[in-house]
Amino acid sequence: MTEPARALVTGAARGIGAAIAQRLQAEGFEVLTLDLHGGCDIELDVARDAFPPLEDIQVCVANAGVTRTIAPAHRMTAEQWQRDIDVNLTGAFRTVQACLGGMRERRHGRVVVISSVAALGGLPGQVAYAASKAGQLGMVRTLASENAAHGITVNAILPGLVATEQVLAMPQEVRERALGALPTGRAVEPAEIAAAVAFLARNEAAQISGQAIAIDGAASLTQLSLGSERR
């Protein structure tokens, strides 16, 4: 009997990561969960700690990240800047790098990096976050190019406003203002991000690589119309 393929999901304790882990398990993967906080199979800081051996991982989902650094650029401290870069960019790279050796030996692998639409449009008050997420896109395209001949795909998913615990805990006035700016009128559900990851993990997605897929309800598209307003 063939053993199920193994998948690694970082930042899996809650939110998007937990939804991805649950979906991949439902798809038949043996999922290894990782988070800085307890409750997962591996507990470590992706930016600093040593990874255990991950040569048997066939699907790597680099989702761990920090989003809470909020300060205008002219007042952002060096420590605030560095933490976002360390976790979101360096941490994502270290996660993928830990899995690449085994993937290259088997000549098969799927890598999905959870970035953000902030990588495309910026995010006032969170310059470090936006920069780290934009850096992930350059990383993804380079890794995709380096590993295409080895049967490995590398893609990024760019969520918009997602209905995670953190978003739902925002003050009602802030949440209503954010939702009012969304073309679809609602936040993205974590399960919708997970569904995209599951698709990219399949054999049918073997020719999709180096792509940045926004899942944001059209929020990153221009909404200004110089013609008649249509609803």
C-alpha cells in the first residue's frame, strides 16, 4: 500500500494555516504542522531555530508570518522592521530550503508561499510587512526557475482581507470600514485560501509555477471607472 504524501504547513496553529492543514488532510496528505506556539507537531521560530529533517516533505506550505507591526515608515524602529523581514521573508526561505533537498532528489515537489496583496499595492502603516511580502514574490519566481527542471513547482498565494480570528477581533468600526472597501462586500474565508493551496498541491497543477495568485475578491484591482457607474 502506497504511503500518503507528506505535507508541511507552517503557522498552522490557527487561521489560514489551520485551514490549510485541515484541507490537505481531507485531501489525503499526511500533514506535519509547525508553529511558534503550542498545539502543533513542531514548535519553533522559522526565522531562527534549526529545522528537523524534512527531506520526506513533498508539499511545503510556508505560511508562518507576523502582521502586527504597525507604524508609519518615518517612525518605524529598526527592531520592528527587522522582525517582519526575519519572519516573513527569511523564515519563508528557510522553510522552503529545508524541504528542497528531498524534493530535488525525488524530482517532485510542491511549494506554496502565502504572501499578501500588500506585496502588490503596499500597505500604509505597515511598510515592513509589505516589503517582506513583496520580497517573497522575487523569491518564489527565482525558486520556480531554479527548480522547474526537477519537477518542483513554486507558487505564491496573495490573500486579501481574510476572516481570521485577528481580523474578526478588530474594532467594529475598523472592520466595517475595511469590509466597505471590498468589491465583493465580504472578507475571504480561510477555507478559500486552503482550497487554492490544495489545488496547487495536486499533480494537475504540475505546469503552474512562478505565479502569484491573488485571492482578495478583486480588492487589488482598480475600482475607479471613468464611465457610467455599474453595480
